[in-house]
Amino acid sequence: MHKNLKLLFLLTIVSPFSLSGLANEEIEEEIVVVASRTPTLASEVIGSVTSISQADIELQMIDGLEQLVRFIPGVSSQKESQYGRALTEDVQIRGIQGGGIFLIDGVRISDSYVGYGRDTVDTDLLKKVEILKGPSSVEYGSDGLAGTVAYFTKDPSDLAEPGERYLSVSTAYDGANNQEKINLLVAYSGDSNEGLIQLVDRKLEEIEIHDGFSMGANPLEAEQQSLIAKFISKPNENLKISLVADIQEWEGKWEINSEQGFVYFPSPRSISSSAGDDEGTRERFTVRLDTAKGNAFYDQANISIYSQETEQSQITVQNQVSFYNGMQAAPTPSMRIRDFDFNQSIDGFVFEAFKTNGMHQMVYGLDFNDTDTERPRMLTEINLITNIPTNTVDGETYPNKTFPDSETKRKALFFNDRISISSNQILNLGFRYDEYELNPKPDALLENANILNYQVNNIKDDAFSLKLGYLYDFNDQLTGYAQYAEGFKAPNYENSNIVFTNYLLYYTVVPNPNLDSETSKSYEIGLRGNKDDLSWEMALYRNKVDGFIRYEVIGFSQTGLGIYQYNNVDNVEINGFELDLQKRVSDNFSLNLALSSSSGDEIKSNGEVVSLAEVDPKEMVLGLNWNSTNEVFGLKTMFSLVERSDDDFEPVCLNNSCDPRVAISGYGLIDLFAFYRPNENLNFGLAIENLTDKKYHRWASVSRLPANDDELDLYGQSGRSISASFKYTF
């Protein structure tokens, strides 16, 4: 695949496209889709949505999920250290971890288990990102406890007017990870056909940790290639056919220095070196038909058929000496080779119809998808004296699977109606009915982990989600809204059917056929104002989540094994306030201010109430923007202030012991972004991030860790870094 992408890159560079510039006119007011599936003016959206434009992505040189959400109070990313690799795992929205749905062009993105985490979407391919804050199951189904992150890729018509062609080449360098990137984009827009090809090739290293931390990041040499191709045909004025191929592949070679040293348990060994090789691919193919030939049932409609596949491999090779015969005997040189994979495919079908009838603006449809997931694991230890391998290591027999291959079926019917009660009042009513089915497929590899022969189970569940909103325009300058929304998250393949026993480590994991879906209810009121050069929006919300699924000890077996299981154990209440303000001071200068303040309580099954550790500290972001009169120069300065974490949270309990939770100090950051555009064809960008070289942790990354975690420094953020970009449009 790597060679094929490189070949396509070269072929596209020499293709005979004529010269053209960006021709589309800017839309005066932003259109938002994610909030109700209906394209809606941002000023008329009921609820909270944050948009990141293509201009923002290019100016801030955004690469990946962490950079995407860093200036959005109330949304934060989680940096993880897994098997010595650093990755961005997920986002938390308004204090709820793992409660967001990820979409690309309206369809679900495959899960990520190892490798680069959720950074499987190349931000260079995007024209826009919309983040819906608040439950989103009415729109998109399971996992929508807290919101949705919706990625939108570029279309040919975004770049060129009918009959015109577009070609651009850009390069960029990111000082935080020594990333070198080249981006080629070509597009054509005709009267009846449109096409687009974009290729991105990048090489990168580990993200440097501030040199004030005692540990350094594990060295990485990685590369990633991305390709998106779109072809759109319009055989007549009422029909549009879209074909999309979205292909990414990546490989990273790690030197896992953090694993070097002596390990006492479960078997004593001294690791002299550890090297990792991560590979992954994500492929999406979509066919979509849009019709504007209305009838009694719809004015417009579309059908999407898509297939998406993610394959990830994580290989680790450790050189060591093992004390097979006890610490008194001479050690034996040995090697461990670990290969843990994660593969998932999604096939889906979406039908969506729009109908306007009098004061009703309706969207309804069907959403079906079928997901296959597998997680094979292999570990071999080789005695380097005898060259005899063994697949029984640390009490486990390999190859194995800790949950069975699983097929997940989702079927849903959705409906949303925006009712214009009067010229200044809108009532929104939406609902969705979901059926969820999980079918495990046990095999011999599962039996190697399931030595006590626990029964894995089929799971069937359904959910009815409701959203009710009301918007009132007090006048041309002030709008208020109120909304009630529900969300749910069905138990997945791991929660329900993880099964594992290790006598050496004295524990066993039991599947749970009785897990209920996690459910959320959100109450939100908001005000928006717009007068002259000032616009603002504020929101007050309360989120209640019932039945959090947690991994916990439920007892001990007769042989002394600790019994672990996923259960619905806790309920949570989160209250918060958010403010977003934009002010144009002059023709050249403007500012924007965003802040978030929230608190949460965890209500345990025994009635005890404790503070919820996962809620982010108070945060304020102030942006100062200056553009020259001729728009040749521009400068954006971002000031971020984050309050210190509370120090009264419950301790972290791991491996039968409890330790005080980590705490972080408050911090302030300054980031600078500048552009120089001498003409319509050239654009230069410069970024200086963490200008004052602040040493800090983000709370979302460390909130679940004990203060004495040996690898706490690996979660640290970068120091000062400089990035630059260049773009030429032919």
C-alpha cells in the first residue's frame, strides 16, 4: 500500500491540471449540521456546537485530536501511555470520558485499540470539524452520552467554481515532533462532474516532553500516508452520485526505553532493550446518492452505503535475562516477541430524507451497520541458549483472545422536526429508536484465555432516545434556548464478554451478561447576543449519567483468585457554565474569549457521594487577532489559563492497593500563530507554541493516575516549539 500511495503521489503531481485559485465565495453565516442532522444557521441552533474551520486548521497547523480541541473549554483530549507508546486515546466532553461518537462525512469511524489511538483521521483532509456538546444519541445512536465529533472532508466545489481546476502544494514542519509533511491537492469542478484527489505524506518522531521532566519520551520514527479521492457525478439536476475512497496507513518504530530495567513480578527478569513496531491501515469506501426530485414523502433524500476497515498491529521485541531457576542461579538470556493486533470492519447503510411542510422542517431515516471486531494476541519467549521457544509466559498461554471475535449489529429509526411556531419561536422535537445486538464467536484462541470455561453471552438491547428543544428570539439581537436531551452507550464486546484467568497473578475476569446501557440526561439553557461588533453565547447545563460501566473487584474465588467484572456501578451529576464571546475592536483587530467552569459528583451504589475526578478544572482562553488592512499579514495570540486541580479526590486503587491521586498545578500558556500572504497564490505560516516554555500536565491525561506512578512524566506536555508551513496555489 505504501508504494501505491507514493506512485499515486507522483502521478498526480505531473497531471495536466490548469492553474486556478480558490474561487468559492465565503458564506456570510455559518451552517451547522451535527446538532440536528438538518443544515441550520449557527444562530438558530438549539444547543452548544463548536466549529473548527479549515482556516483554523491551517493557521494553527493542527495535526491530530489533541491539537484540535486544545482551545475549546469543556472539551479535552486524553494522552495515554500504552505498552510504552504515547497516543491520544479519546476526548472527554463536559467531564464525561468515552462518551463521544466520532463521525467522518456522517458515518462512524472504526474504534482504535492500539497504535496512534483516535488520530486515525488526517486533519489535512478536512474542511471543517463540528463538536456537539451534550447527548447525541437522538442523532447518531449508541455512545452519544456526551456529544459527537464530526469530521467533514473537502469537496471539489469547495475549491473550484464550475469549469475551473484547482491545484495546491503545501509543506509544513512541526517542531514538537520534528514532523515533516507534504500535501498535494488537486480538484476539478464541471457542470456535471467533479473530482478531487488529496495526498498527504508525513514523517514524524516522538512528541518531545518538556525537558523539566525527569523522563524523556520514548524515541519514535514514524511515517503516515493519507489519500482521499472523490468523484461526483450529476447526470441531471435532480440526481447526484458521490464515490469516496479514504485510505490511510501508518508505521511507527519505537525504542521503548521506559521498559528497560529489572522486573520482579510475576517473574524476575532484567530487560536490556525493548523495541516496538506499530503498523495500521484505515480504509473507507462510500457510495452516496442524493435526489432532489421531491414527492409526498420528501423534498430531498440521500442513501449512503459504506464500508470501513481498520487493521492495527503492535509488535514488541524485548531482549532480557530471565531468572528461571531463582535469583541465586545464573540468569538465562532470552527474548520476548509480542504481537497484539486489533482488526475491525464496519459495513453500513444510511437513508436520510428531508421534508418541509408548512411550519415543519423534518428529517427522518434509517441507520443500519454491522461491525466485526477481533483482538488476537501472541507472545513468545525464546531461551537464547537452547533456542527453545515457549508460548506460556507469565501464567498465560498464547496465542489467545481476552474477548471473543464479535459481531455488533445496530439498527435505528430516527426523526427530527424543527417547528417554526411563529416568526421568533422554534420548537425542536427529535427521537430515535435503536436496536443493538452483540454476537460473540468463541474459538480456540479464546479458550486459551478462558481456562475456567466461563460462558460468553449474546447481548440484545434497545433504546428510545428523546430530544426536546425550544428557541425564542427576544429581538434581532438576543436569542434564548432551552433543551432536554438523552443519550446512551450500549455495552461493547469487551465490557460484556472479557474473560481471562491468570493463576500466577491471582485474578480472573468474568463476563457479565446483565450489563445495562449507560444512559445520560442533559438539561441546558442558553442565551446568544449579537449587537454591532459584539457577539456572545452562554450556556448553563446539568448532565446526569446513570449506570456507569466500571471494572471492579466483586469478590474472591475459593482458590483465592480476585474476581473482576465490568458492572453498572455509579451515577454521575455534572453541572457547568460556558461562555463564548467575539468582539471586533476595529477593522484590523478583534478578540475572542471562551471559558468553562464545571463540577461533578459521583453517586456510588452504596449512596456515598464523592467529587468526580474526571471533570476538567476551570479554563479560560483569550484570543487576540490582528490582520493588516491589505490582509497580507496576520497574527493570532492565544492565552490559556487553567486552574489547578482539586486535592480532595478519592485515591486511585490499582492491584489491590490504593494511593493518593495525582494533582496538577494551575498554569498559563501563550501560543502565537502568524501568516504572511504576499499574493493570492502564496501563504506562509509560523507558530510558536508554549511561548514561555511552561512545564505542565493536562488534567484529562492524568486524572486517573496515582501520584506515585512511575511513568507519570510520560504524560507531560511539550515545552516551547516552533512550527512553519508553506502553501502554493497554482
